[in-house]
Amino acid sequence: MKRLLCLALVVAMIGLDHAYGQNESESTRKPLSIGGFGGPFLEISSGLDGLAFGSGGGGGVILGDFFLGGFGMGLDQDNRQVNGTSFDADLGMGGLWVGYVPMVEKRIHPYLSTKIGWGELDIYQDLVDKPVYEDGFLAIQSDLGIELNVLPFWKIALVASYRSFELLDALPDGISENRLGGWMGGVTMRFGGFPE
């Protein structure tokens, strides 16, 4: 876990170095552009037995083409049938959110981000209130997509994502990590003060 945190900090420092224009001479160096944002996101993935919808939100500080912030999200799948058994799955997590969004002056531009979060997964069986499985985890999610400048203070990104889990104990029969994570699609909205 310490390695992942160190990696995220190194990526943020490299971003600051790039954004500040270290490759340019002192006389032509652009000042670092700073802003901030917050907003919701929606994720659609293959769930326990069909589509699953997750939602959350986050915010951060914009430093040139990079951002650094935090997020929180939840995913709730009720009364899903797996091998003839009814399951409910509740997943919640939050953590560090870093991203790179170049060419923001263009109306449509690339969007890349990574979410590193800690959380808990609870699985209930046959509508019983006590979970048959509960465990903490570390998740890493990478997003790649395009972002649209809707208004000067509002941006919408359409992303393809992949989420992997670490530190999860053996899941109940018929439930795999790919049913809870794996490939996803999503929409992220960001509202705030964006540098030009």
C-alpha cells in the first residue's frame, strides 16, 4: 500500500514539474495555472447478474494539465441471482484521485485518471440482514476517455474504465472480482474554476 501511495505522489510531482514548464528557459516559462473542481460520476458495469450502476463524487485541485484530489463512491446490487441463490452486494470506497487532462483549450480533449481507494464489500444471501461475506479491500481504477467543454465552468467526460481489487479474501461461490469490477463505462461531470 505504501508503494502505491509513493507512486501516486511521484506521478503528481512529475505533473507539477511538467505543468511548470521545467524544459523551458527561465524567460519563457509559463506560470503554473491553478484551479479547482468538484462533481459527480456514474459507472455502469456488468454486475452479479446484469448491469450494475455505481455513483459517487469527488473533487480536486488542478495544477496545469494535472489534477490531484479525492473521491467517494458506492455500488448497490439488490436481489441478484447467481447459481440459483439470491445475493445483495454493497460496495463502498473512497481515496485518492489523480488525473491528466491535456489540451483543455480544445472543445473535445483527452481525459485520463486513476482512482486508488480503500473500502468494504458486504454480500448478503437470500435477503438475510446479516452479511455472509464482508471484507475490506484496496481498489485501483484507471479511466481513459474524452472530455467535452460544455460551459467554461462545466465539463463532461465519457470514459472506459478498468477496476481491480487487492486484499479481498475468497468470495462466495459464483461471485468473482470481475462481476464487481473489471471493465466499465462511465460519465464524469466536473464543475469549477478551470485554468485557461
